[in-house]
Amino acid sequence: KYRWRKSTKLYVSRALSSWGDNMWSFAVGLFYVKLYPDSLRLAAIYGFTACIAIILLGAPIGRWVDKTPRLRAAKYSLAFQNCTVVLCAVFICVVLMIDDRQRSAQSKWLEAVTQVLVVTMAVLSRLGSLANIICVEKDWLAVLAGGDTRKLSVLNAMVRRIDMVSKLLAPLLVGQVMSLSPIMGAIFLACWNIISVYIEYKLLHDLYIAVPVLALKFRQRNKAISTALPATTTARVRAKASDYLGGWLVYLKHEVLLAGLSLAFTYMTVLMFDSITVGYICSQGVSESTVGIMSAVTGCVGILGTVAYPYMSSRVGLEKTGLYGFCLLLACITLCVGSVWAPGSPFDVTRLHKGRGGDVGVSGDGISQIQQHVSNITKRAVGRDVLDLRSVMGTLEQKYTSVILLLAGMCLARFGLWIVDLTVNHFLQELVLDDERGSVNGVQYSINVFMDLLKFVLVILVPWVETFGILIIISFMFITAGSVLYVAFSKRRKHKIHLLPAPSVYEPSTPVSRLPELPTTARTTPDPLEVSPENNGSSAPEVPVRVEETVDRISLVDKGVSTDPYGLLCDFSAIDDSENSELDQ
């Protein structure tokens, strides 16, 4: 019950943060259209700039999270994100209140400044959201799990489920508010962020106090922590460059590299309900309402994947869970590949040689052609006083077979996709040390966004409806390559020789004066991983630990052998169930 209260604080905090992020992500595009209804340039500039900023700054943001105490990183990231959202909303509200005639009378430079400020604030809010995600979802969850794989699976699945439900429902709320007035929508979002940031931080602060292990960070002893600044300007530049590239170097040398790349390759796909695929589906005669329903069904299938993930990982293990997820994903998107050559598909490779025209978009040409064809058949049948239903249904079946296969494959693939996503993110948390977790996950986020940006580049190069099948095939190839990388990662882990953990340094992420007073004499503590149900909760052979307190760190030097790099400090039972433990005192 005590642990559930801690989990509830975490879940409520993430629900508020995710709800606010999804409302803002949906509303910001509408605001850009309201500001400049005759052009989509501002929305495109925002999307492109946000992707480039995340690609370039993902790793430095992760490094900052690694170097910053956990509570301070959560506080700064929350404050930065919500402040930028409030400023952007207020600025948009002021611009919307200006009359169109007054706005047109202003000079060109003022309009340019307005666009720059709006886009800059929105991009900064995305970066703040990224920092908060790395800090709480990637780092805090791994520590709260205390080395328990099943517990971490449950936490990750629940947090991802909250995100997916928020993504489905948050646009409905903000859409209803903005339908009344865009200004009212901006005011609503600003007020939401002002109120929610206090609640989110209060919940995280209470959780931080309730779990003392969050105040400690694991560091490798062979990593010297230098506070001295380089003497020369050249040395400072080299130090900054080394710090910037440090996250990428850690990622490229880490054992989770292949698993991370396998996840990143799943982002290079058009088999999702984004603007590109929705435009293609609508051009094939599917109504907008049907597309909306299928998008909601796809989200529900993804939620089922997050529900099944903890049970699968606890039954067959993480490696096999990821393999099963990739198998399900490939089996489902095979339907999408089959749709390229199915009846009704507009696929035509020769379109590449016929010049430009007919870009992918929400066009009524496909709908009108199908309706006209069906209407002609119906008129001829009525003229003969016989309605040949089989002819009508046969025509519809031929026209819609391709798009039905595409929708079915996209919908069912979400189940395996989210299993893969949760499995790989689990490895990125569990196999990475505290002082590298932010860097590795920051680089991973950058690669994911790069692959997503690559998809748009391919669409720009091959923009026609007739060549959309090429994009489907390329997507299938990338996901297949991702599955091969994951198989290589699993085989490497299976044959890996686990060596003894390196000596460790635990650094307090709060001042030493605020930490619980620890004795400097040697004492004995049990290894929590060696406590099993068979011995009725009795402790394992005692492992002597020497606690040395200095001004800047607390060094725990293990005298025995432990398979847990976190030791006692990351075990919930040692914190919650031992009422007389020195750490609780």
C-alpha cells in the first residue's frame, strides 16, 4: 500500500505533464493557422526547426541531466517548459487580439519578429519537455524499480499507457475550447500550465523525499570529476566540444547501441496516422470520419500492447519479448506491403519518369472518381430495371481492397510496435549506469527524430500518390533491418560474459548536510538480491560495507561480491520495510 502511494504520485505527475504536452502540441499548429490563415509556412518552419533542435541538442540535454541532481533537474526542466509555453500562449493571445487591418499596416520586420518569437518559444518548450522526459521517465523510473525487472516493466507500461490515453483525449478537450475562441484557448493553456507545474513539482518533491535513494547517483570510480576550468581559450573550446560529443561517444560504445538503433529504425516509416498517410488514405476514397475512427482504434490496439507487455516480459524474459514484438510487427506490416499490389492500388513506378503533379495530399479526386464510377453502374442498372448489386459490390471491393489491407496492417502493427518500444527503452534504462542514462537516452531521442525527419525528406523526393507504395516498401525494409539489429543485440547479450562490477562512487544529489547521518565505522548489510522466498525472507550472508563520508561525496566500497551495481540503495524493501534501518533514520 505504501509503494502504491508512491506510484500514484508518479503516475499523476506524468499524467498532468503528458496531458499538457499533448494539448499544446495539438493547439500550436492551430494557432499558427489562425495567425496566418493564407499560409502553412509557419507551421512547417516550426516542425522543421523543432526536429533540428532536438537532433542537435538531445545529447547535451541528456548530459546536463546526468550532471544535475535529480530533483533540481526535474524542477528546472518543469519550470523552463511551462514558462516557455505560458510566454508563447500569452504572446499568441496578444497577436490574435490585434485587428487584421492594424496587423497589415505594420512593417515587414515586425511580422518577421513575431514569427521568430512564436516559433522560438514553441521550440524551447519542446526542448524543456525532452529534458523532463529524460529526467523522470528514463532516470527516476529505473531508480524507483530498485533493480526489479518486473517492477520496471510495470512502471514503464503504465507511464506509456498514460501518454497514449492523453494523446487520444487531450486534443478533444483543447479542440472544444478553441472552437469557442482561439484567444480563449490560449488563455486556457496558459492557466493550465501555471497550475499544473506547481502540482507536478509538488508530487515529484514528495516522491523524492519518500525515496531517499533518488538523492544518490552512481558513478564509475575511474571517471575523474574535475571542477577546474581550462586555462586557455583553445582548451575551453576543446572541453566544450568534448562535452558536447561525450553523449554520442558513450552511446556508440555502449552495449545498447544495436537495441537503440533497432528502435530508431522503426521511426523511419509512413505506416502511421500522420498527415502524409492520412492524405494518401483519403485520396483513395476513404472518408475523413472513417480515418478518424481507424486512428482511434489503432490507439486502442497500442494500449493493449502496453497491457500485454509486463505479462510477456515476466513470462518469457525481455529479450524474447522484444523478438516476439518484432515478429508481430513484421507480420502485420506485411499486409501493408501486400496492399501495394492489391486490387485498387494506384501504385505505378513509371510515375517517377512523368514529371511532377499529383502530390500526396487530401484531395477529392479519388473520392469523386469512385463515386462517379459507382453512379454510372447504378444508373445503367436502374435503366434496365435491374440493380446488379454484385457488380456494384465487386467494383467497391476492387477499389477498396488495397486501402483495407493498408489500414488493417497499420492498426494491428501497433500491438507489436509498442512491445518493441517498451522492451528497448527498458534496456536503455536497466543496462545504463546513472551517470550515462541521460546521455544515452538523449542521443536515442535525437536518432529517433532524425529517422522521422528522414521520412519527410523521402516524401519530398517521392511525393506522388502513385509512388506511395515505394515509401511503404522502404518502411518495411527499415523495420526489417531494425529487427535484424535487435536479433544481433540479443545474441550478443546471450553469449556475454558478465564480469564483476567496477568499484562505484555514489554521489549525493543533495548537499551532504541534508543527507541522513551515516556512521563511519564498518557495518554489515544484506544484499537484497540474495533474499529469496525460500528462506522466508531471511537475509543472505552479510556483506561488509565501509561508508566514508567526505565533503563532496559518499563512497561505498564493497568488500564482498554483488551482482547489483546499485546494491542496497536501490532496493525498495530496504527502504520501505525496514523500519529500524539506518537509511530510513
